[in-house]
Amino acid sequence: MITVLGGGAWGTALGAHLARSGRPVRTWVLEPEIAEAVRERRENPVHLPGVTLPSDLGVTTRLDEAVSGSEMILVAVPSEFCRAIYRQLRPLVAPETVLVSATKGIEIDTLLRMTEVAEQELPGARLAVVSGPSFALEVAREQPTAVVAAARHLPIAERIQQALASHSLRVYASDDVVGVELGGALKNVIAIAAGIVDGLGLGHNAAAALITRGLAEITRLAVACGARPETLAGLAGLGDLVLTCTGALSRNRRVGQAVASGEAPREALAGGRLVAEGVRTTLAACALAKRAGVEMPIAEQMRTVLHAGKSPRVAAEELMLRSLKRE
């Protein structure tokens, strides 16, 4: 049995994918109304409206029931709720259960990655992460997607690889947990900047420059934290960055577009039950960079725009007018 925790778009898409692939799967949903809709109408009307879910996708609102007898648990909840979830899992999961973080974020107060949060709450657990360029809607529709599963012990990553892989989802295995996790979290910051570039009408040249220099920032910080640079040139780094900066389904990019049009970040997020992890991750990225002695000018400008009320146009101009450097 595989369990997916989270009734958002990504958790629902993962559950649907596993069910269609013939894996026995059970999903945990916090909201009773969403659980009822999935059970009775085979649809998640809030997060994946219009997508018909498999009839054998199990759903429950009880966490203990969801994880009972599960050999693998995919955690797909917003980063701000992950610690509480892992803490609740402590008495419920067996030592041999594999816990897979499917959350792209950093804990604000501690600056810990999600697997580090899990390790604090569940010492000795078998931990892993799955990340990469993957819009939930396209995964739910069985459109071709490739992601990375990473664990410190490669056999665990390969076990996840076998569990998730299908005709529509290609999974690569890695032992660079730091690189895969930070690539997935930090690209959301650059994606908000990409939305601002688009919203201000700054053009394709500016967007290409932003993505390229954004990747340089992400790589600098990730490597300083222990990642391998080649990981950031792969699916979990460059691949996810390009998708989130250019794809119309990107929530973080949409937030940037809204901010460029004059909306406050809080207003941009208030229109629906959406999570744009990049708004919170911007603070963590800048704090991590300061601690590591790494320069991240794009992330720093996003911090002042999102959390200090700076004009997006002024931020873009200041990035262009920074002192000239060698690449």
C-alpha cells in the first residue's frame, strides 16, 4: 500500500497517477468536503476541477487510517504544515516505511529542508524526496513528465523510482537530496520574478537573462549547502526552473504577474485556495544565502518587493544597474 498525504492539486495528481498505474493507493485529505467529492463524484472540484479520478483511488480524512499498513508515504502538503504532519506520523508509521517529501519549500523559522524537518520529528526514518518539472494538472491527465527521486541511500531512491514510474511518468534516481530539494524550493523564487518580468512587459531577452542568472543563484546556494552542481543542471534544477518560469500553470509565476500589475502579494494569493511557496521561500532563501555568504541579487530584490513593498519596476532596474561582473 502507498499513501499520499494531501488533498491539494499535487497530492491528488500523485494519488490518481498511482491508482491508474495499478498500485494500491490511499489518500489523506484534511477537508471533509473534498474527501466526499473524491469519493462520490471522483473529482477534486477545488484543486483539479474537471479531472476524473480513478474509481479505485481510496480517500480518508483519518490520518491513522491513511497510513495503516503503508510501505511508502508521499507527503504533499504545504511546507508550513509539514512539521505538524511529521510529528503526528511519529507513533503511526513503522521503521521500515519510506517517507517521501513531495513538498517544494523551506521551513521559515529554522531554514531546514523538508527532509531535515522530517528527520527531526522522525529520527531514523527512511527519508527521500521527489521533485522536478511537474505541473499537477498534466500529471493528472497522464501527460509525459519526468522527475527525480533522491535519497541518501540510493536503493531507497530506486525503490521510489520503481513505485512511481509508468508510461507517462519517467523517474530518475539520485543520492543528492540537498540538490534535488533546494532546486525544487528555490526555483519558485525565480518564478515569481519571471512573472514580474512578463507582467511589466520587459520582453523575452529579459526573461532569458532572468532564468539563466536565476539558475546561477540557485546553484551557488545549493552547492554551498552541500549539493552537487550537476544536479542543478538537471531536472530538479534547470528543468523545474524553466517550467515554473514559463508555464501558464505556474502559481508562482501568476503571483509575479499580479504583483507587477499593482496587487499586493497577499491580495494575489487571496483569490483562491492556492499555495505559491515562493512567497514564503523568498525569506528563507535570503536568510540561507546570508548564512552561507552567497550572493543572490534576484532573490534579494524579490524579498524587498514581496515583503517590503518595493516597486517591481524599480527592482528590475536595480538588477540591470548592478556593478558589472565577469560571468
